Amino acid sequence: MSKVPVPPTTLAICLTGQYLLMRQRAVTPTSATVAAVLSLASGSLVVGSLWEFRRQRTSFDPVDVEAATSLVVRGPNRLTRNPMYLGMAGLLAAHAILRRSAVAVLPMAAFVLVMGRVQIPLEEKALKARFGADYGRYRGSVPRW
């Protein structure tokens, strides 16, 4: 497993890319309102999931997924297996909406691609090895995104 924290690093790179792509775009009251609503919903997914991980006293370290001591299936994790990554993608979408930039969706798509092709498969492999049938049942009943 990589020692680079892929999710926050990828998020930072994508936010920087969005900024560079749309720094000249003006914010409107409508774009600010829509972006705020999406940001609140997305942030709630991230914070709610972190809260559940803390409550269950288990690791949420994306570098050391083998350190998980319990399978978190409550809170936002009952709706999606990756609420933190979905929330981060939502924050990138909100940023694109805020600046009214269709091209700024490209870094968001890159984030989803990297998480879906690099990070999530590593986590799923570790969770399957660690939690076996319990993870299999969870995976079968809750969508990835």
C-alpha cells in the first residue's frame, strides 16, 4: 500500500486544478446558493462518516486500511460504502457550480476516477481480508458510491 495519503492529496490536486481552470469566473447569488446546499450535504457525508469511525474507535487512515478494527456500517456508511469520497467529490462539484464552470467538472471526474480505480479497490481488498463474510454482506447490500 502506498504511503502517500491518496484521497486528501488527490483532492488538493483537483481543487488546485479547478482553481486554475476557473479563477476568472464570477460567482452569482444563484451559484452561491446551489453550491452552499451541495457543500453542506457533501460535508455532512464526510463529517458524519468520520464521526462513526471515531465512535467505533476504528481507523479511517487511507494509507493503513489494514488497521481497521471494526466494519463501519452505520451513519452515512449505511447509504454508501464510501461516503467520505462521495462527499469530497460533492465538494469538488460544489466548487465547479460556485464558479459556474463546466470545465471544472474535469478535476472532479479525475478525483472519482482515481478513487474508483486506485484507492477504493485497495480498501475493498483489505476489508474483505479483514472482515470476510461480514464485509461481503455489506458490500452486497450497500452501493460503492
